[in-house]
Amino acid sequence: MKFAQHLKRLKPHPRILFNDEELKEMKARVADNKLGSGINFNNAWYKMLELAESYVDEKEFMIVYPSCSVQLTFPLPLIQLEPVGDPPGYIDYPFWTMYSRAIEERISVLSFAYGITKDKRFAEKVKEYLLALSSFTRWFEFPLRGAEGNLSNAHFTIGAAIGYDAILHTLSSTEKDMIKHAILTKGLQPFRIDFNNHDSHNIIASKQVAMLIGSLAILESDCKDEVEPFIFNSCTYISNYLNSRLKNPDIEGLLYLNVAARHILMAVDTYHRSTGNNEFLQHLYFSFLPDLFIYSLGTGGKLSFVNFSDSFYSLDISYLMSILASKNQNRIASWYMNKFSESHLETLLHTNNLPEPLDPERYYGNRCSNIFSTIGWASLRSGWKDHDHLLAFNSSQSAKNHNHFDQNNFILHVAGEWLISNPGYQDYVEGPRRDFTIGTIGHNSMLVNNKGQSQLGKSKFVDWYTSEYYSFVSGEAAGAYDKSISQWVRKIVHIDNSYYLVIDKVVKEDKDSVLSFLFHTTAQIYAGDKNLLPGEKTEETHITFVGNNVSASIYNCYPKCTKKSVEQHKEAEEYGSYLKIVPQDKEQLQYLMTMLVPEASKNEFAYSVNRVESQFHLEIARQGITDHILVNENRDSVWQTSTNGEIVLQGEQGWISFQNDDSKLSKFSIVNGSCLKVQSDYIFQTSEDMNISAQFNDIGAKIQLELQKNTQISLKTPQPTILLVNNEEHLINYQIDQGMLELYLEQGLNEIELFI
């Protein structure tokens, strides 16, 4: 990108938070309350105006620091915060981060209120903050560290830039010079240490963004030579950041992804507003970004997110979604804004051009599950509605400071409740709570001889497949442990949008090593009618986690000989209890097979398991349906036969489902396979191994095929009258004597729909 050329078309002030054209449009919407969407704009505006009024009148503000149980009150007018002293167990606790963020928020809200109303009280309050900040000796917290590892510099710089830009015409020459000099010397110049630093860490990203926004706010002909190097460095960083995000495996959890993405979007939006160039905004990364958050969103209409690594269930992603909805016309982002973000400042700033919202079921079609293989995250879900469920799984290479020792870990959300849970953000004070929150013991993972993982990251997805009714993902995490194991592949299969099968395969260096598999919950734990308390054991193979309104069943399917107990980590009791399953077989190759049933019903699932070396056959009876699951854990395509001999397939794994009332085949999926035979009937045969999922009903069938090569396919179906391949009508070649539909399809994904 030609950054120098873009700057030649620099727009006049205001150009940071809004411009004159946007203000005009916003004023018109405030006046007539016509938004063209489901958002009540008038209500949002009056809430924001009320907040701005409170910021004008407040004489002090308070910040609670929950991680260290400290509460601070800051008198106004603002004065530089003196050293507070570290809470017990902390070194260099960053009090200025939330302090500077609170000031940035106040300046932003007041600047916006002034832009809309031109009420001088708002401008005067902004000026009060700007002059106070200008009088600070520094904008970073720790003098010896400077701007290193420090977010306050970024927040102060962004806040000062927004305020300066918004009320510039109200300032005297002396005030302009003082504030501009402060942005340059206290904001920008300490960022020189990050020139040519392309680390994707959220703090580095935030500082690079502040570098650009601060520079664009004060860039004039009289300081061009001083300021432009900061712009060019930041633009280069942002370009590299966006390109690397598509292939870099690092992710520090959704909290810090949101922090970094918010700042990056703030920068590229400001760059677009200041120069008229939108190349950054159109980057491919911004098409991927909303999908990760939407697939990580809980069910039951609850605003709750996957909390892998240092993160929380509760996140505010309104800014991210508002920009992507308004500037990039992203319809799933527009859905999020309409459903969750009515009263945010972002809604007011970026609702001038929202596209028609599209809910996830329609936006993603039948793709309720998604595998984010680059970062090692997976979302296996039934949907986004009230009674749906989500299992999120991670097996990642990311080894950043905010990651945990939690590879091959998963959590389960059912109809609005986290029934299998994670501790979320780590406790930084050394002791049992820290051991629990960052260590393997606090996650739904595996201990070897009561020891957890010793390496961050060192894991990855090794296989995956998604379709409408059958999806799976496999993660390899042995590298995260010491040399006690050489393999741990955890496969999670989502079947018929109804239940999950978790298959753990572990190769131990010493066959006597003891494996413990953990399932954490804040719900009540029951074995039958008995409520199991910490320290209690059970022989039951069916355990239920009972939440406030819903429950989930855990079936210990294989091996038969296991020890099961409920445990609680001392001094971390607030995070709930966990079920521990310990296989008793002394084998070097150890398997554990667990079935998870969201929204457990009174009708238990009945199952049987048969193992022959690496091959397993499970027969599962559930609510009028019988499922057969055949899996070769060596992960190659072989001939497999059900225990009763009626099902034969060639493939790596398969699921074959029958309706009990008429014994008809209703659905099936075969992974890496070429043949399925039920009793005497060939259901399909192909010339090449492929992935196939099929659903049959009274009017026809829907079939998904993933082909690695051009492939000849024979399918057992009634004679169709209409055949669609990838939504286009296709010539029907039907062998009546064999009852087989013959197809020759090209490599890639093929969606078939036939009508009889």
C-alpha cells in the first residue's frame, strides 16, 4: 500500500472518531429516529446522553480491580496517579491499564456528545481531561520500563487523540500546542521502542494502533517530518498483522483477540476516515474474524463466550461487530448488533449503513460446526437457539503468556448454561488458585501420574471433518507433556446434532503410568439419585451434571474397569468440582471412550462397545433410533464389520443410523471410505476414498461428498425424478435393475439433492 500517497489526501478535522458528514447523518437519525433496523436508536442515544451528562457532573470515579481485590477512587479534576504499591503476590501490578481505559472511555463519550449537541459543557470537560493529561510527567506506569509491556500509553494516546480532534476548534493556540506536544512527546515518542516490532501480542498491537491514531490526530505541515515515521511504521505493522493472522497459530483467548482486533479495527477505520482509503478494511482477515466469535458464542440466546486461555464468559465485542457490519456489510455482524448491542456507543457511531441482519442458522446454512484449524480451535454445535448445545475444543500450537496448560481441553454449553466448564482467566498470585486456573488440573484434560502438561502449546489438530449431521475433530497433545507419553490423540465426534463421543488414545512410555481424565463443572453431580460430593466415589457408568435448568449426561463407555470420583481443588473451591475417571487396565496403549449427552432425558442411552485391536464398534439405542459407529483408531481406511455382521464398510470411521419403527436406514456418514454395505445391499461404492454424509426421507435424499480426486460413485437410492448437484440440475443415470444412481463427480465439495 502506498501510505505516503494516502496522506496527501488527508481529510480535515474532525477525522478520528467521526467526521462532519457522519455527524450530520447521526444528527438526522437522532431527530427522526429512523434507523431502518430493529435497533431503537433513540433509546440508545438518550442512554448515551445520560452517560455523558453523568461524566460532566462527576467529581470522582471509582475502579474495582477484581483480580487483586483492590478498589481505587480517583478525584477530579484529574491528577497523575501516584504509585499504589503491589497487592500481595504481584510484581508491577498494572493499575494504570483500567485507569487509562476509564479516561479514554470518558473522553470518547463526551466527544461524541459534543459532536452531536455542540453543548459546550461536553467540550469543556474534554478539555479538562486533555489539559490534565498534558500535565502528567509520563503516560506509562512504570518509569524503569517506559512503554514496554504497558497498555496505559496506548489508552491515554488514543483518548487524547480523540478529544483533541473533536474539540480542536474550541481550543486556544496555547492549549492546542500544549495538548499536541503531549501527544507527541508523552504518547508517540515512547513508542519508538516498537518500531519494526511485528509481534502480534495484544499490547504491541494496541501500542501500534495508538501510534497511528495519535499521529493522524496531530499531523499537520508543521510536524510532518516528526510524525510521519510513526504513521509509516504503524501502517506497515497493521499490514503485516492482518496478513499473518490468516496463517499464524497464536491466539491468547477471545478476550485478548477482542482487545487486539478492536484496536486494529479502530486504526483502520480511523485511517479510512482520515485518508479515504479503505484497503485495510477490506482485508480478508475481517471476513474470518466475526465467524470465530459467533461460533464461540453460547446457546440459549445468552451473551456468553468460550473462555479458553485468559478470557471470560462475558465479553463486549460491539465495536468489532459494528465496524464489520457497517463498513464491510457483514450480515452476521449486523445480527449480533441488532440482538445484543442496542445501547452501546458503537451502535450510535456505526449504524448508518447496517445491512439486513441474518441469523446464524440462515447465514451459515447447515454448517453449525466449524474447525478453525490454524489456531487449533473447534466448535461442534447443534445451532444457536434456546435449546441448542455447543462443545468447544482446543488443541493449539499457541504458547503465549495468556495461554494455559490446557491442550485437548473442551467445554460444553447447553441451552444457556456451561455444564462442563473452564476456570477462565488465570490467577497471577502463586499458590493453589494459580495452579488450578493455569494448570491442567483446572481443565477438562488429562493428568499423567497426577501431573499435568509442562509445555504451553505443542499441540495441533491432526484430522477433522464437518457435515450437517456428523462432524469430528482430533487433536494430538503428547508434546505438551514430559516424556511419560508419546501419543495422546483426543477425538471428539458430534453425532446427529444430539450427542458427542470422546475417544482418547494414549501411548504411555510405562504401562504402569496412571491416567486421569477430568470433567469440570459448577453444576451438581449425580450418579443415579445420589448427589456426589467432593471426595465421594461411584461405580456407576452414567453420571449427570445437573445445572439450574438443564443437565448433561456423561457415560463411561470403555473400558469397563475404571475408578470414578468427585474431587475439588483445595483453595479453588469457587470453580466447582470435577469428575475424575481413571482407567485401571495396565496397558501401554490406553483407550478411554466417553459419551456426552446434552440435555439428558429420563430415557437413558443404551450402548454396547466391542473392540478388536484398534477397531471399535458402538451400538447406541436412543429415543427410537439405533446408531452404529465403527472407528479404526489407526486412522486409515480398512474393512470394518459390526458385531452382528450386518454392516460392513471400508473406511476410517462411519456412523450408520436406523429408525427403529421400520428399521430403515435414515442417515449415514463415512470418513475416508469407499464402500458401505447393509445386510445384502451396497449403499454406496466409489472408485476413490472420500468423505460422505447422507440423509434419506420420504421425498428423496441430501448427500454431501468431499472428493480428493475425480470419482465414480454408485449410490443406492429410489429412482429420482430430479437430481441437483451443487444446486444445478444434473443428468440422471439410474441403473433400474440394481437400484443404483451412477455419478461421476469432480474433485472438491459436492452437494447433492435428489427428489423421488
